[in-house]
Amino acid sequence: MTTLTFDSLNPATGQVVGSYPKQAADAVHEAVSRAEEAARWWAGIGHQERRRRLLDYKAVVTRNLRELAQVVHDETGKPIGDATLEIVLTITHLDWAARNAHKVLRPRRVSTGMIGMNMAATLEYLPLGVVGVIGPWNYPVFTPMGSIAYALAAGNAVVFKPSELTPGVGVKLAELFAESVPEYPVLQTVTGLGETGAALAKDPRVKKIAFTGSYATAKRVMAACAENLTPLVAECGGKDAFIVDADADLDAAADACLWGAMSNAGQTCVGVERVYVVDQVYEAFVGKLTSMAKEVKAGEHYGPITMPGQLDIIKRHIDDAAKTGKTLVGGPESVRVPYVEPVIIEDVPEDSPAVREETFGPTITVRRTRDAQEALELANASAYGLAGTIFTKNSRRAMELARLMRSGMTAINSVISFAAIPSLPFGGVGESGFGRIHGADGLREFTRPKAISRQRFAMPGMNLTTFKKGEAEVERLIRLVTFLHGRRKR
């Protein structure tokens, strides 16, 4: 029987960089079967042994950093430096997950309260078994490894389906893992198109799916998971806002805003897409931002648009915004396939596609606001809620705005900095998805809480879980509860 294959292309040149099998449902089924056995072994070796092997995997990835970065470059077109940065960040997350899994997930005693004073209570977090990860193409190492590393550290086996645009990266990650864990296929990669991912999501033996991609695709994955009530953690992109208050360091703000919007050709789920600037500093900020943007060149400072279909969306947003707003940098002519030069447009109506929909390109809209409160209200008026940024020198004001921003993460006087801090959870609200990766929350995301209660001694005259209890026991219970909880607080 002939195995169907598909090609991986360099988006900058169109050159074929690899061919990979379109693994059908039966191949995915076999991978999950192998993962079930691997999961039992991996869970059984315990936290310390998993820690040792994951730290060895970290070392293997580090020693192969240049080679892996080349594969990322070949399949996404991004500069080697950008590919290197995402792998370095991956290494720090892998290290944190390996070193902290036992501390976060180990059994611990919890309080029983006065009513349960004769009991002992223990809480621990147990592995799920097999976890399926469906990864994106824009950060083909960092983003899926945010799920893979934490799922592995929590004691699960993983079947990884990378994007069809970056299959070679996924294959390489599994090959490197096998160098550290040769006994069982604890991490496997299956390659293919949408059907391969659907087969993984529909397999009832997969106990959780971690998905990163578009809102529309997330709904299809969620529907597939619903067939078996398979839980899902989903990160579905964003339309992140950048707020510049009146007392902000404008040079730092403009530099951060530009990088947050244009790096990786704007193909960043937590990238800057909407900018709101307080009136007092609007002209000064926009002058600095546009001056810096004119020095940034596609093909030099960032790579091509990786997914060809995204070019149509980017062009539609630019065309529409240019008709209603004022173009400050670039414009419709900035789209020159497969690249898009930086585009900055001001005074774009808030109901336009360029403001409401995820563009996923090197474009930003800029708007003047009367104050930071109005900027916050505009930032929150979005169906998305992934991340955002606030620039102000007033630390109290910054924290207040950050808390009120409707997003899973907010950076203050920096951009996308939360992604580089392994102890912080990563995820969104609204159409940006649900669930969390990274940090302690990310470890717990790939476990099931196990609650255990144990009676230490019998409570004389207070046995409530029996048909033999009488009015005296009930009366004692009422008096106890009234004593503990019946006093009103003034």
C-alpha cells in the first residue's frame, strides 16, 4: 500500500524542504496505543526519574539548538535569530517544568475544618494518561512545547500533531526526545493535514487535547472532542491592545510597540495589533513610532508570511483601514507576496475588520484617547482577551489598569514579557480560548486532582453518616454549626 505524503515548503522561496506522511486514522490509532503503554511506564517511574530525563532532554535540545533553529527557519521563513530565541525560551520552560513538577503536584495535607476534625485529608494531582497536542506554525517549537513539556513533567505521554506547515520541527522534537528516553515512545509525532488532527481529537483514549490555532478551528476541534467528552485547553489567538499613558517613557514604549507588532511578521498570537495613546503624548509617540517603523524591512528584520492564505486577510484589513483611516507607514502597496512591509494606520473606526478581527500580520492601528480609562475601555471592547500591554511610570496606576484589562496576561512597561517567565500561566478569555499552559497552572492542567479522606478516629456522639443517628446527634450538630457560623459579622 502506498503511503500518501505532503511537502513542507520554505514560504520565502517555495522550495520543498521535506516530505512527510499523511498519517490516517489507523496510524494515529496505533500511535495512541503505543502511547498508552508508554504512559503507564512514564507515570510509574516517578517524579525524580522523570525530572532527570526531562533535564537530559533539555540538554539534548540545547546541544542541537542550531540544527533545530535551521529547521524552524526552513519551514517558517523566520530569521535564524528569531528561531533561536523561541528555542531558548522553550529550554527555560522545559527546565522549569522538570524542576517544579514534584513540588506543585505532590500529595499534600489539607485542612478538614472543625466539622471534619476526626478526618485527615490529602490532595494530589495524578497524570491523565495520553495527552494529544495540536500545534501551530508561527512558533512551532515554543508554543506546542508549552503544552508538551508540562504534560510530560506531569507524568503523561504525548502524541503531537504539528501544523502541516511545520512538520519537520515536530518530527525533530520527537527524535531528540528519544535520545533521552529510548525505552518507550513517551513523545510521538504524527504528521498530516486536518484529518490527522481530527483523528487524534476523536480517539477516546486521549484524555486531553491541547490546541493552539484559530477560533474557527478551535470550535471544530472542540466538536470532535465532545464525542467522547474529552477536555480541551485552547489558545485561539488575540487582538492585543497596547496602551500608552501620559507619563510613559515614549522612546521605550515606541520601541516595544514596534517589536511587539512587527516581529515574526506580526504572526504572534500575543502580538500588538491595536494601539491606544493618551492625547497629551499622542503626537510625540506616533512620531517616534513611525520614525522607527520606517527603518524596519521585511525580509531583513523579519521573514515572510508563512501561511499563504493569511495574505488575503492581511490585504483585506489594510485595504479597508486605508479607506477609512490615515496611513502613516506603508499601505496597500506594502503587500508584496510573500512579504508584507510594516503598516501603521491611525483613526481607523473601531468597528472595522482591522480593529475587530485578528490580522496576524505586521500591521497596527493607532488611536488617540482622552485618557487611560478610555483607552482601557476600547481595549476591552473586543471578543478576544489574550494579552495586552500598558506603558506608564505610575506603578499603582499600571497595576490597576493591568487588573482591569480583559486579558489572560498583561505586560507593564515591556511587551510579551510574561511568555518568558515560566512560572506565569499563559492563556486567554473570550474568543482567545480557555485553560492555561506554563507555570503551576499549566502543570495542573494536565493532571486530575485526587482527593482522599481518612477517618482518624470516631467522633463520640456525632456519627452523622448512619441511619442510627438520633435527635441528640442532630441537635449537637446544630449547636456546633451555630457556634461556628451563626454569628453575624459587623
